Amino acid sequence: MYMSRIALNRRRRGAMKLLTNRHAMHAAVMSSFAPGTETTTDDGRVLWRVDRDGEELNLLIISPARPCLVHIAEQAGWTTENTWATRNYAPFLASIERGGRYLFRMVGNPTHTLSDGRGKRVVAHRTVEHQRNWLIGKGALDGFEVAASSADGGALALELSERSVETFRRQDRTVHLTTTRFDGELLVSDPDALRRALTHGVGRGKGYGCGLITLLPKESA
């Protein structure tokens, strides 16, 4: 598995197109791999996320194969030169141990399934409380617990931001996507389950920039 990062220039027309259309960004990411490249394997799948931190804007990609991001650099980067960085993700994945404490970030698509007389349908969680509980529930399945904050009387070390509902077209249908950015601290409870979450994604909306969770060891923060 590989992790790649490329800085985007939001003032360029090409960047604006990608940043305002998740379907276009998905197509650009998938175009980073030559025809015939396996983008979904037992080891993991292609995941992507756009990180906004002040004036900085970065596209992150997790993938089973090494991507070529020339077209994104030319369309939406700061220069036409190769400005992205790609590293082997395997050593970090192998270093994850039970009880490890990490800072994490994820843009998620919090949803739940309802059953009625017409069958099952997927419904988005809209409130902060429901979205927070969704992440806690995912953690129980995906090998981590949201840690308590040592600075806030035991409250969870978890912040929700960039909460939005986006609407866009995909072929002949309209897509409504609810997204939330989660930042916090976690404790590893099941390393294998967490490694799978890191490489296969969490929740729905993976093709649209959701589900990619990244970690930073707490001691290096």
C-alpha cells in the first residue's frame, strides 16, 4: 500500500472544478492509475480525502499501486513539475500495536439503515450527537476507541467540523452526500481491524472522498 500527498492551488480553475465536484475529483484520482491496474485488492483499495488547514489544501490518496499525479499537478497543483510525495505505507501499518495512542482525522459519511414496509434504505445522520455516536460505533468494529481528553475532565478527545450536505449529479441520478470531518485521539484495541480500516476505509461514500482515516503517533504530535 502507498500513501500520496499533493498540494492543490485553490485559485486555479482546474482545482476549483475538482474541489466543487466530488465526482470529478474521483475521476481524477482514478486516472492516476494505468489501465489494468488493480485498484481494489485484498490489501486495500483506493481512498482519497481533501484536507483543508488554513491556507493549505492537500489531496491525500491511499492506494494498492503507486499513482502518477502529473495530470493533477498540471490541472490543480502549484506547478507543472512533479510536486507530490508518495511513500510506502506498509512499515507504518506494521508498527501499529494494541494500546497505541494516535491523533486521527477522517472525513466520514455518517449513515444508518432503516427498514420499513418498502424494504431497507440508507439515511444520513444529521445531528452532532448522532454523528459522534456513529464514529464511536464504527470504532468498536474497526479496532479503536475514541480516547478521553486529559484536559477536559474525561470528555472524549473528538471534534466535529466541516459538517455539510452536498448535492451533485452522477450520470443520470442526483447524489446527496452528508459529510463530517472528525479530528481526535484514539486508542488501538484491535490492530488487525484498524489496519483493515486504514486500507479499506470506514463507512460509505469512499468513492467521494469519505472513509480515509489517517493517524499520527501521539508522542510525535
